[in-house]
Amino acid sequence: MKRIVILISGRGSNLQSILEAKLEARIAAVISNNPAARGIDIARNFGVDAVVIDHRGFPDRVSFDAALADKTDSYRPDLLVLAGFMRMLSEGFVKRFGGRIMNIHPSLLPAFPGVDTHGRALREGVKIHGCTVHFVTPELDHGPIIVQAAVPVLPGDDEERLAARVLEQEHRIYPQAIRWFLDGKLGLDGNRVTVNAGRSAPEAMVCP
Ligand code: GRF
């Protein structure tokens, strides 16, 4: 069975959706850089090993990333899943796990990389917003796109309402992307991810 390590920093709702998806994989560990992350309890409730590596105990990013990489490696993961992990990873870390790290981002990349995606989407007046699962490269919130789900921005939306609509889709597409990876259905053609899932464009979801 393939092994997955999940990195979190906070609430853990994506973690929960992945655990509830009962994937054909062993969730070997959940690692949090934040000792107060609610996701730690979620992991333990599912019987998953949850460990904390507090970045504040390290003098710089490189030493934190080295400790994180060693801990991660000790679980021998086939796939590393970033689920609300709020630390930028150094190039060294990303290269060490090259092609085996996924992230979910709450916007339709390449629009709105970084933070405050819902607020920025509202201020820009976009009519369509959404979320993206992508492979991680050293550049923040870039990397080959695996699946996206789009939602409408509705009149009267505030950040909270829009975020909730997007989050519902995050919880659908992240387990799906991981399942494709586990089933060997993902390929790479240059910077494009190909999904060999037998339906037309299942990796583009438009949600009314
Ligand atoms: C999600 O919106 C995810 O897209 C972003 O961080 C948030 C994490 O939420 N990367 P949760 O911890 O999974 O509830």
C-alpha cells in the first residue's frame, strides 16, 4: 500500500475530508508546524500518528525544513500532501520530494497566489472563483495543475460565504486528486498534468 504524509498548520478540514475518503493508502503521519492546530486532534481521532515540529524552535527556514524533511522521510512517504500548511518550503525541501508533493490552494491559479485569496477575488470583482490542486514546485503556488473546481461569486457574497462555497469544493477535489495519484492516473506532459480517468475532463469541475 502506498504511504502518505500530510502536513498541516491549522483547522484541518481538508485533512478530515482526506481521512474520510478512505483512500487505498496508509496515512503514515500528520505533521503540524503549529502545536495548536485543530487538525492534530482530527488526525488522532482517526488513529493517525500526529507529530508537531514547531518552526519557532528553529533559527531559520533551512534548519526547520531539514528537520521537517528528516521527519517526513522517516515515514517513507510515496506522496506528501500539504493540507493548509502555511509555511513556504525551501527549494531543497521541494527537490528532495520532487514530483511527490501536492498542495491545495483556494483560488483558480494562476489567479491569486499567496494569501487573502477570497478578499482579493471580491475586490477584483471576478465572477468565477474556486480552488486548485497542484504539484508543488519551488515557486509558491505554482506547479502543474491537477484539478480545479470553479464556483460563482454571487451578489451579496462576503469573504466568509465565498470561502465556504470554495471550501466545499476543496473537500471534493483534494481526495479525488490523491486517488488519481494513487491509481497511477496522473501523467506529466511538460507543465501539463494529464489525467487518465476515462471521462472527458474530470479535472475541470464547474459547480453551479
Ligand atoms: C484551505 O482553504 C486551503 O485551500 C488552504 O488553507 C486552507 C486550509 O484549511 N491552503 P483546512 O486547514 O484544510 O481547514
